[in-house]
Amino acid sequence: MSSAHKKVIVRRFTGETLPGYLPLAGFTRNRIVDLLDLEGRVISLAINDIKHICYVRDYNLNDAANPERLTRRTFLAKPRTEGLWLRLTFRSGDLLEGLAPIDATLADDLINDIGLQLTPPDVRSNTQRIFVPRTSITDLQLLAVITTPSRRKPLPASSVPSLQEDLFTNLIPPNTRPN
């Protein structure tokens, strides 16, 4: 197994979960995802059948209901990490919020009709990243654009005019001013 393959749990709309390995990007071709399962076989899955793909730390195969341990699906407050705060509604009607990167890859993936890579609301959970195919989304809302505040740059000392020299010159009568 190459180090480029990461642990994933694929959740289908039927409720079935499939553990396996996928690369972080470029794993779709002709609307098919080739999942390398735990026995080393390649399973071809139609992207229309996939609800989401969770990149996980551990498989948790003894938990049949929620092996990806995606417990919190929305943010409790405004995220602090930079990104696009998105709310997705799936075909099944449930919601998921996440942060997408602020760059052109979001638009590129939507134009190519592949999907979105999101950071989940709780990054300390088992799920580190989520891929959501475009075909599983019925509604996409942009809630906020989270950016880091810009800091004012200090001016160089030489460019700051000195107000101290001219502070009292107007108070001294003109004929008594020193030259």
C-alpha cells in the first residue's frame, strides 16, 4: 500500500458503510470510485450511490451504526479556521456543515461535477476530512467567509513626521522666535 492512500469509510445512501483506502484527490474516473478494500480487492462504486467519503483515523469496525464517528454535523459557533463555511443538504434530507478551502479548487470541482472536500465541524473526532459527491447534494448554502484579520503594518520611523518640533512655534510671537 502506498503512503498516498488514506483510510476511508464510504457511506452509501443505502446506509451501508465500506472501509478501505483512497488517495486524497484524483480518485474518480468516469463517475466511478475505485475503493481498495481491506482485503486488497478493488471495488468499483458509482458516485451516484455514495453519500459521503470520510477520511478517518481508525476504522472502528465494531460500531456498525457510526464507524466514522461523525457525531457533530454542524458547528456550535462560528468557526475560527479560515475557509468557506458551507451547509449541505443531502438527498436523504439530513444536513452537514463544513469548511471548504478558499481557493479555486472549490469552483473547479463543482464545474467538473465531482464534489467537495470539507473539514468537519469537530476535527478532534475520528473523521479528519469529508468528500461529498455533487450528486448527493440537493442544497448548498454559503453561511460565511472566514478569513484571518489583516494586521496593520507599522510605518518606518523615518517616514513618520515629527510633530514635536512645530508644536509650540505658533505660540511664540514672530519677533521673538529663535532662528
